[in-house]
Amino acid sequence: MRKSVIMYLFFAALILVWSCDKPAGDDPKDESSDKPKTEEKETKKTGIKGIDDFVEKMEDLNKEMEEGKEYEVVDFRLLKDMLPEQVGPLPRTSATGEKNSGMGFTISETRGKYTLEDTGQRVEIEIKDMGSMKGWAGLAAWGWTMAEVDKETDTGYERTMEYKGHKGFEEYDNESQDGKIELFVAKRYMVSVKGWDVPMDLIKEGLDEVPVGDLEDIKDAGLVAE
């Protein structure tokens, strides 16, 4: 799945480069060179909805990056407090948090593990603050944030979805009863709920336990530059 998404993004990026207008005056036959220079360039459309939508999102993302907003990540302890004590019948067995820096970026994250030892059922919830990485981080690490996915197999499915106004991705295998839901909140926080040997309803219940509204409230926390 991830490989196919990456390939899709690669070819879509090529389309984006190809679709850029040539500089005025390069072609003497180009009548557009006679138009006022103040006229804004329009990106060419391919006629393929998926690619055109992706190109539009890339342009919006580039504009967002050019705005130059920088954020300091929130204290991981704040995110840790958002972890639920229990997911269905599974009690929380551990809760950790950390802040990591590298290559000029910093990520704050927390992780909660929920286990029912008698049955071996497990659920894991992660909340990450991407800070100044928001935007391109979604493209680089989670390709589905810039694409639409809808796939079914004999044993399961993968698809993008929307939850409380935020884009997400879910996948589940009916044979192994393993699955996950990922949610990109306010284009900054990545929430991930993974489950092993559990029904999809329990994974969704885990997402319901995460206070998404609280994450929305701190979407601009740590703003240091505009």
C-alpha cells in the first residue's frame, strides 16, 4: 500500500512540474507573452481528477510553507495526559512520552499501550506533534494525507476517511484481526490507533477516546514566527 502511494505521489509531482507555465517570451509564437505581466499564472489541468486534486493540494501546501510559520512542539506530557485510561475492556498497561530532534526538526510524541493478557488482544495509541514539520511531514511520512484511497481485498480493506472534520486513513485485515486508524488533526497532530487480534470497532473506540477537540484547541500552540 505505502509503495503504491509513494509511486502515485512521485508521478503526480512530475505532472506538477510539467504543468507549470513556461516563462513569457520563450516561444515567439506564444501569445500569452503579450498579456500583462500582472496576470496570475494558472496551472494547467490534466483532466484526471485525482492528479488535478493532488496538484491543487500541493500548491496549497507550498503556499502554506511560504507563509513561514514556525512552531515549537508542545510538551509531550500535555499529549500524554490525553491518553485514555482504557480502551473497551483493555486497560492501559504503559504510557510513555518523548521529544526528539534531528535534521532541524523536532517531534513531540506519546504512546499508550493497552493489553488484555488473557486473550492477547492489544491496542496502541500514539499522538505526535509535528511542530514546524506540519504540512510536508504529512506528505513525506503519510502519503494518504495528499491522496484518496479506496481498496478492498478478499480479507480486508484500506481507505481514506474523514473523522470530525479531519482527514484519516484506516485499514483492517479480517483474517488476522489486525488494523489501524490514522488521523491528521489540524494539519499538525498525527493520531494513530493500532490494534492486534481485535475487531475494528474496538480500534474505532480507541480513536473515540482521544480528545481530538483538545488537539484542535492547541493547533497554534508554540507559534514563534510568522
